[in-house]
Amino acid sequence: MEPTPILEISDLRVSYGKVEALHGIDIKVGAGQIVTVIGPNGAGKTTLLTAIAGLLSNVSGTLRYHGKLRLDEEVEEMVASGMVLVPETRELFTDMSIEDNLMLGAYIRRESARERDGLLKSVFQLFPRLEERRNQQAATLSGGERQMLAIGRALMARPKLLMLDEPSLGLAPRIVKDIFEIIANLRRSGTSILLVEQNARAALHVADFAYVLETGAVSLQGNAAELANDPRVIETYLGLGARRAT
């Protein structure tokens, strides 16, 4: 039995001037699922997330969130409703402390001080390294720690749908493993996740369902474990070593 969709995208099209970057994308994310979108550089993965988040103009198609049709809503309204994007650039306030960066994530929710403190405690439980450095400026963090901070700040908004854009970008393999373990744990806590990722091996390992995006269109889709064994995916995204291992 399929989970109830939290996000349904139909015939999504994005244009930059006269050039159409996304061509009729259909994507669904079930409640409590991790759905990943993999593909090469330039396929339109980041464009897809930024369009869903309401950050682009020249967008057409249908977006339903929790069954409700969303039309030209402000970004703040979408965040308040529980749809939160962690962009590839992370966009931290580097001259502010880790704790202050996290607290900014909760401002849209208008929580009480007690509720914000509870959220902060839960984020620190998930990312102990951030608690150890809570008074340091964000500029002093390593790449992996910055990604943890970006995800932690998003969690302060109590997301129902967390959208992650290339969370492994530029990180060492050991840190990538840590980040994906955290992503899996978030799913277990009930958070739905739409994961855009170039590291197809890690993404398919953690996801429930997957889409392959190529030149602005979905070329393959299906159960993530099945796609991980699809010869076309192995050849293009996982390498010959993966084929020998299967």
C-alpha cells in the first residue's frame, strides 16, 4: 500500500527566457518517505527544488502539498506550512554563532522560548558537534559541520517536508556517510524528504523511491533498490564496480 502523498507535482515546467529547463516533470513524495532525484550536472535537479520552493518565476504546472493546491504562495508561507529547503550553498550567516544560526530557523514558527529551547536541544542531540561549538562563529566550521548546521537550522522550523539539495557536495567520504545516516534517522522520525543528489550510490541506498533526471526530463523512475540494480543506472551512475558486486 502506497503512503499518502505529502507532495504531488504534475507537468512542472520552468523556463529561463525562451529556454525551457524542465519539461513536464511529474514527481510524488509519500508521507514518511525519502524520495531522491539523481542525475548528472546540468540535468535540472537544483532548478526542480527551487521551483518547488517557490523561488523561481516562469514556472507552470500543478503543485499539491498535503492535498492542497499551491498557487504562487510566498516562500515564508510555504516554510510556515512545513516545506523547508536546504540549498546547495547552505547560506549560513557566517559572522553569527552556531546557536544564533539555529535560532533563526525557528523564527517563522513563532514558538515560545520554551519550545525553541526544546527544538534546539533536539537538534543538538542529532548533531553533538554543533553543541560542542555552539558559541563559535559559523565561519569557523568545516564543510561537514556547515552542512550539519544547515540541516539543523531547517529542522528548527519543524519541517514536514525537508528538501535537500546536494547535501554531500564537497564532503569527505566519512562525513558523507554521517550525513546520510542522519537523513535516514530523520525519515524514521516521520519527516518526509525530497533529496536531490549527484552521489547516486548513497542516495539510492537511503531512499525509498527514485527519479532519474536527464536534460530536464525524468528518464527513469521506480523503487530505489530496484533502480540501484538497473543496468542503465549501474552503467551511467554507479560504475562498473557496482555491476560486478551485484
